[in-house]
Amino acid sequence: MARVIGISKQRLAGVVILLAVFMTNLDLWIVNVALPAMGASFSPGQGNAITLGSLSWVLNAYAIALAALLVVAGRAGDRIGQRPVFLGGVTVFTLASLACALAPDLWALVLARTVQAVGAAAQLPTSLALLLATVPAEGRTRATRNWAAIGGLAAAAGPVAGGLLVQVDWRWVFVINVPIGIATVVAGLLVLPRTDARESGPLPDMLGALLVTVAIAALSGALVQAPDWGWLDGRTVLLFVAAVLSGVAFVLRSVRHSHPLFELDLLRLPRFGTANAGTFVFGVAFAIMLLSNVLWCQEVWHWSAVRTGLAMVPGPALVPVVTLLTARAAQRFGHGPLIAAGGLLFAAGMLWRAGFASASPDYWVDLLPSMIMSGVGVGLALGTLVAAGVSALPGHRSATGSALVNSVRQISATVGVAILVAVVGSHIGPSSRQEFRVSWLLAACLSLLCTFVGVQLTRGAARDRAARTATADNAGMAHSRADVH
């Protein structure tokens, strides 16, 4: 049972939690903008430039480790307590950020990013559980959507901050996490609620965590290396085989293990399973859009990191605004209609890019309209998908379930980056327009699948309302007959 804290302390606790979430999400956007500068910094010389496939591991190593450890960390929060796991995660993330800033080469950076993901894994699921502990039951949906909206706020600040910091040195995109992390830990020790451990027993299946890590890493490796190695090269085929075998072994182990990494019974909850399917397809589309826009501006249009960052602002800036403005609509109409509308708008933004993109820079016709449509789409769909999934969970599974939601998001981000690299190849230039167009069309198709998920959630909610009404009517009729007798 959470200790009761005063209203002012509740608000301070909420600010601390959201500050940590902001730091983690800021890192995603800043690193994307800084990626070309990292590649140039680590390239030993002309003719030996680091390929996009190798560079993509700066993003994917983080996402893979995060996806594999989120459920473990969420369950640790249930057993140990949300507060110590959260503060430990922020500490590890902060120290690893400093290690990223000091990395002497690309693979040292990838290793530090992996450790950074360990901290993020401990922080993210427990942050939502702690936030929900500071609000009454009727405020859970609003709190969850605000938690998701912070990601949009970080997305709005990230590109500009990243562009400005890269002008000094790309290493500063990691240094910026250090003061934020220190402030979060100090304030958190003072105001965060102390929650008791909810469960006892062993942590989830660690071999399962290893298997899912191997599966995602092998799939990503096959996709990002195939343009250089060849799709039928023995190494590519071997990675695909490893991904399939480890993936199947993971599923079988999850079904049979007494404490699986992913609790498949949670996925059987209709709204939770459907919302996670939508989160995955939308997450792949979102990752394709995010990295493709950065690469297009810097590698095709040859814009600076600052100009690219400024160009990226309108889309992500709309996300928190749309999320907050549609809070009442979500309560009135349910999650499904907003998710369906968001999927349609995001697909429209991707189709716009596929139709209007030109190697000659034309921000007002090409990029801006697409970013506005996709930004509104993300604001409608992403936070609502998270809320739809979390609201379907029983209270004692909030940390574990939200960790699973975020694992799906990270897996989808990894798959999205890998697909983009596989489609556009390792060498990008003005002649890559057709490859980018294919990636945007693919993102549009995936977003339309998210629209279908929204329709399914809407139909499910309508069936639930009809069932409740029928139950109430039957109960009323039984009451009336009892009164007659």
C-alpha cells in the first residue's frame, strides 16, 4: 500500500517522474539528429567511412537491450518496490550517458548505449507505476496520456537541442543527461512515494530475456547488413535462421515457464492484446519516419544538424498539444476512434512525402505538410494506444504490463530502423529518392493497419457496452419480478 502523501508533495513527485521520462525520451530524438555527425567523427578516413548499417547499432543496441529488460525491470519493481528500482535506473542511465560522451570509438559507444538502456529499462515501467500511485483511480487514463505526452514534448525539444549541441560536438548530446539525471535522483529521494513490494518470488525467466535479445539482434543484423553482404549471402541467411530459431525457442519457453519474461495471459486480454498489436505496427512506421526525415535532410538535402533540428520541430511539437486537447474526447468516445483517426493522418503524411519529396530542398511543399499530418497522427494514436493497453490491466500488473507495452514499442523501433536501412542501403544521396519513397509507402501501409486496430477497439468497446446494458436490463427485469412476487 502506497504511503499517503500531501497534495503538494504529490505534484512534486509527478514532476520528478515526468522529468526522468522527459530525459529518456529526449535522448531518442537527440541521438537521431546526431547520428550523421557520429558517423563522420568515427570514420577513419575517406574510403573507410562507417556504413549506415554499422551506425544504426547506436540506435538498435539501445532499443534491443531496453526491450529485453523492460519486463524484468517491471517485475523487479513489483517485487522490490517501484521507488528504489526507479532511482537506481536513473542513476545507471546518467552514468552511462557520461560513458557515451567519453566513448573513444563506435563500438565503445554502442556498449555504453547498451548500459544506458539498462538504466532506462529500470526507469520507464516503474515511472508509470509511481505516477499512477500519486493519482486517484479516476485519473489513471489522464495520467497515462500525460506520461505519453511527455515523450512528445521531448520530441519537440530534442531535434533543436540536438542540432545546437552537435554544432559544438555530438558528445554533448549525452552530457546534457548528466545534470538532469542528478537533479532527478536528488529530488526523487525527497518526494517520491514509498511503495511496498507487491509480490514475492523469483524474477522472470532470464534465459528467455537472452533468447528474445538474440532473436531481435539477429533479425536486425540480417536486415541492416543485407544491403552490404547480399540477401542470399551465407552470413545473412545464418542471421535470419538464428532469429527464427531463437524466436520460436523464446515463445515455447514463455508458454512453459512458471515465470516467463512475457506473460502471454496478459496478451489474451482482448483490449491489451489488440492495443499491443497496434503499438507494434505504428511503432515500426514511426521509427521509419523519424530516421528517414533526419537522413533525408542531412544526407540528401545536405542541411546542417541545426537546420535539420529546426525543420523537425513542427511535427513532434504537435504531439503533446494534440494529446492534451483530445483527453476529453478519449474519455467520451473511447480509445478506438482516436487511434483510427491517428493512423489515417499518419498514413496521409507518409503518402504526401512519397508523392512530393524532391532532391531539391522544398521544405514548405515537401516536408512541412507531411510533418503536420504525421505529428497530429502520432498525438492521436501513440499515447492513446498506450492508455488503451494499460487501462485494460488489473492494478497489480500495472508495472509488468506497462513494461510489456514499452517492450513492444522498443522492438518495433528496432525493426523500423532495420527495415529503413535495408530499404535505402548504406550509401545515401540524391539518387536514393526511390528507396526513401518505398520506405514511406511501407510506413503508410503499417499506419493503415493501426487504423484497423482502432476500428477493432471501437467495435469491442461497443460490444462491451451492449453486454453491460443487457446485463443491467436483465437484472432490472429480475428485480421487477421479485417485487411482483
